Amino acid sequence: MIRLKLPFWLAGAELSKIRAAAQSWWETVSGWLDWPYHQLDPETCHPSILELWAWQRDVTRFTGEPEALFRTRVRYAFINSVDAGSTAGMKRIFVRLGVGYVEIEERQPERDWDVIQLKFSNAQLSLNPELLRVLVQQYGRTCRRYEFVTITPVAARAVLVDFNDDQQTMIATLKEHE
């Protein structure tokens, strides 16, 4: 913001009040002029403008969706629709919208060909159930069935030890008493 400065010979109490009033006025006018520019970005626009952006980009806000997530979905709607339909694109969509890492498995043996498994961690499924449903509904492939599968990482440890003991086999028998 531009700071108005008066020449030093105009310094004084009354002129300082005029400078402050002019400064306030130009800040207000600058805000008016910046307002349309800020409406072009879904991250910073007014909520009513955001609804228009969402309508234009075919994004519907689901019940309980935080405003920040809705703004992110609206922001990336076009690139998400471009990425939809491919395995790599779906993975990028999930990362872009904050879900995180996902494994996608298609056409598995012994399964119907139209079943696609989406493998998430337990935390991802519990934190984003409605978001995952909406993403699959909007960006998933047509005529496919999606299954959510939980990945549970398990830490496994193996220890290798050098074991050089001798082995002896001894046989003991009982003698019969006559």
C-alpha cells in the first residue's frame, strides 16, 4: 500500500489529520479496486462467488465439508477432470486433495473384471469417508465397481544370528532285569 507523505514544511497537527483521512480514503478505494481481482482465485474469493465457481466446474459441496477443502476441490476441478479415468491420474487426485497415498488394483485374477480396489490406510478411510465417496462418484470410471480396502502396515523384524554349536545324539536304553 502506498503511504502518503507530506513535505516537511506542511507538517502539523491539522495537516496530519488530513493526511490520515486521505490515506484511509485511498486504502478504501484500493480495496474496492482489488476486490474483483481477488474473486478470480477460488482460494481467496467471497463464498458466494465460490459457489458460482463450483457450479461452473461441476463441484457440489457435501454435507459437513470444511470450506478449505471445498475451495481446494473447486480450485483443482479442471485438472482433476483431466486426470480422471487413469490409474496415475486418480492417484494424483487423491494426493492433490489431501487424502494421500493410495494403491489402485484393477483386473485381479479370480475377481470380476470391473472391480477396482482402492487401498488406503485405516486413518485415511476414517478421516475422509465422505470425500472418498464423492471423489469416486465424480472422477471414477464409468461401469466400474470400487472397493475400499484397508492397508495396515506391520513392522516385521528378523534377526540373523550366527549359531555354531555342536550336536550330539545319544541313545539310552533300559536293560531288562531277569
